Amino acid sequence: MFAGLTVDGTTVNSLDEDSTIKLIFDADTEFRCSACGADLAETPGGFDDDNGDNECPAYQSDEPDADGTGPHTPERVALSWCNSAGIRTDETDDAITLSLSTGDPCGAFTITIRRVPDDADSPLAGRLLLHLPYPDQPMPHDQLHPLHPGTFVIGRPAPATRAHLTAA
Ligand SMILES: [Zn+2]
């Protein structure tokens, strides 16, 4: 095997044996205040900043005679759902696996393409097989609920109506 590793189109390395490439995300902060920029933690009563305060210093009131105080405005931090994304090559198995970890950081959803060996006693000898995560898989990374062909809702089943971004 020989493969070039590129980052944003620039070759940074070449690989000549089995490799595991991984992007590791800082998934500690899931929410941030869109008004003041503070990292927020979800609490039973709302969203608190690092000081345990749910009052936002940058709160803008729509009411002219309001006292000017109000809560943080939580928004989800982009890509905070991802622990890691990776590519693993395995020459022995003639396989490449892509992985995306959204739940337990020790595991991941995986997508693998593997070639059945030419000397396999099978009509599939020499053919490529695609392995995907599927609902009710044993030892799943997370539960998958079919939405459309090829699309799944991860975790809890999809609710009937849109969920608003409020504290649990
Ligand atoms: Zn704020």
C-alpha cells in the first residue's frame, strides 16, 4: 500500500503501511451563549456559565422599561457532537474503515469496505463488500432509528414535533 495524507489539499505525509488517522474534537462544551460568548452548562433550571450564573452580562431586552437583566441565550457549539473522526487502513484484511464517534468516546460508528480474497471459496471472491451501521446492531455505538432510506436518527427516536432548545 502507498497513500498520501493531505490536509486541506496539502500533502503532509505519505503512508506505506497500515495506518490510523484520527481527528479528535474537544467535545467538552456543548452550549455557548450567542450574546456574551460564555461556555454554558445545562442545568435543571436553565443554562449556567462557568460561574454558575444564568444571568447574561450582554442580555438585550426587547422591553424598553425592563431592568436589563436576563438569561444567557444558549446555542449549540458546531461539531460538539463529535468525539473523533478517523480513517483506518488494514492491508491484511484488504479493508478501509471510516469511523465517527458521537457517543462513548471509546467507540464509534464505522463504515468499512473490504475485498473478499480472490482465493475465497465464494462466488463473491474478489468483490467489494460495504459494511454499515444498522438498527438493532449488537453492541451498537448508539441506537439508530430509520428516517429515510440511508438516513437514521441517532439516539432517541425522532419526536413527533420539533423540540425547542430548553433545559431538560
Ligand atoms: Zn450570555
